[in-house]
Amino acid sequence: MKELTIVIPALNCQDILLQTIASLSKNCVLTDLKVQVIVVDDGSDVPIICPPGIKVIRHKKNFGVGAAFDTGVKAAETEELVLMGADILVQPGWDKKVMRIVEDYPMAITCSVCSGFNTEDQAFMAGRHLRYGAHILKYHESPMRKHTQTDILQAQWNRVEPDWETDGMASVGCILGAFYVTTKVVYNHSGGFMGHKLWGGLEPLISIRAKRSGFMLFVARDLETAHNYGRLHKTHERTVRWDVILYNKMFMAHTMFEDPTELMGLLYKHGPTNWLSVASRRIRNSIDDGTIPDMREFHRQNWLNGLIKQGDDI
């Protein structure tokens, strides 16, 4: 019998998570496939409760999506994996499509074609907009947003349908969409999400790691999922922390690129005291003593006419 493990991080999203699990269950078509679902409760205020047969691993506190994926993959007993969000709906036959992908492309990470929900909370409706994976922005493509810290190393949706290979696959620069098919070999050899904090920048991080490790990234034409994006059912799982998001971007720059100074100099080129360099150093220092600042407050305190304020602590 074939086997597959699905890993789902969850934080304060009981209702939509149950819908996701139900969608997976009712849309299976393979009778010779054993599916193990592992839900990693990443420190929810009220512990997540799942139906019988679902394995729940609870973090004592909120470590973040990346850490939750790492926990789930470590606990998985199969080589074949699906990494997905807690707010995803699938279509009939998703399991057959996933197994074909993982058998044909075991040394890759493949994302689904992604659509959203309409204003009436419906998925897979006619006229829906489809997204085909993503690419990583070195900086934003819009000149007006080119020099903003949130747009460095950002995953940007591919909204134009790619040129598909005969088997319905197309290579992408970055996975995106919260439904990813891969194997333990690829995940572990790439390093998973080790070092990632809380939320933000997951897909660019693992995409960069996978590509630098020699693995391919694909989007699958025949595998479509609908993503809630945390906007419905009050599933706002993660509080946006710009200091953490910037830390994750700096972590990527420092660990993934040959010359991170080139990337850090893209924003404000003021030599060794450019904005990202100082912000990165502040954040790294604050990790040790637990005084991570709010990024907006840090900006307000230290930004003056486009230059970093000079002081003894910088």
C-alpha cells in the first residue's frame, strides 16, 4: 500500500482547519493509499482538537510556521510529503495527482495552482483568478515600491499561465500557495525551515535553499487548491511583526547568498550605515536579550531625512 503524510501547522484556527481536513478526506479517490495527517498546534490559545485518526502535536508556545513544519516532517513516517496551510480546500482526486507528482518528481518541490475564495465564501467558482507559483523579487518590480524593506526577497505571484510541459508541469522560481508536494530527502537535504522565525518569508527561504541544493521547483497544472489566505472565518493566524519579517529576510540574505552586502545595499546606499545593515544588526542583537523592537517604532526613532541617526548604540 502506498503512503503519504500531510503536515499542517495550525494556530487558533479550529473551524477552518476542520473544513480543510474534511475537504482532504471527502476528495480522496485512491483506495490503496494510506494518508496520515499530522497537525502541529503551534501554541494555540485553546488546544486544537481534531477528528480521530489525525495526529496532533502541540507546541507549548508559538514557535512559528517554519518550526511547525519542521516538527511535523520530523514526525512523519513516510518519505512522501504534502506541506499545506490550515485554510486550504482541495478538489476531487487531489491524492491521485499528488502521488503522480511525487513519483515522477521525487527530487523537487511542487506547488499547486492556487485560487481563492469569493466574497460569498465559495471556492472553485467560474471566472476565478489562478496563480501559478511565484518568483522572488530582489526588490519590488514597481519603481514606487522599489526601495521598501518589505519588498526585498518577496515572493511575487505568477499570474500568467506558463508554458506547460507535456506532463502538465512547469518550472517556477519560487513555490507559493500553501500546498507543496515533496519528499523527506528534499526537505531535510535543503535544511527545511531551520532558523526561520514566526511568520513571513517561508516560501522564498525554502525555494532558495532547495535550488541551491540542486533541487527543482515546479507548479502542477492539474493540481488546483483554494486558499483562504486567513481572510475568512476569522482565521487571522499570525500577527504581522515587521521586525520578525525583516529578520527573516536578513537571515535569508546572510545565509543564502554569496554576497549579502549587495542585497542589503539595495535600499539606502549609505556605506556601512545603510538602513538594512543597521536594522539587521539591531534585530540580531535584540534576539539575545528578548527586546526585539517593533519595526515601525524602530523606524520612527532612527530615521531622519532618509539617513540613519548616528549614536553610540549604532
